[in-house]
Amino acid sequence: MPAKDIYHDAVKNALIKDGWRILADSYFLQYEDAQLYADLLAEKPLLAE
């Protein structure tokens, strides 16, 4: 797994302050023969009125 860069924590904190939910910190994706490492898996809940 790749090392986190110097911006990782700043981006993570900014997402949390903006209402995003962090689902996974360092996320691995695999599709067929391709492998991908993402820094964060996040979602922003949508509220229905």
C-alpha cells in the first residue's frame, strides 16, 4: 500500500468539516487486472426535505 502524502490529513479534515463521512482511510480497488489504491473512501449524505 502506498504511503500517505503530506496533504492526506488536511484533506480528510476538510471533508469531515464539510459534512462528508469517511468510510475507509486507504481504500483498495480491484477491477479485472487493474489495481488501484485510493487515499479515502467518503460519501456525503443527502438530506431530503
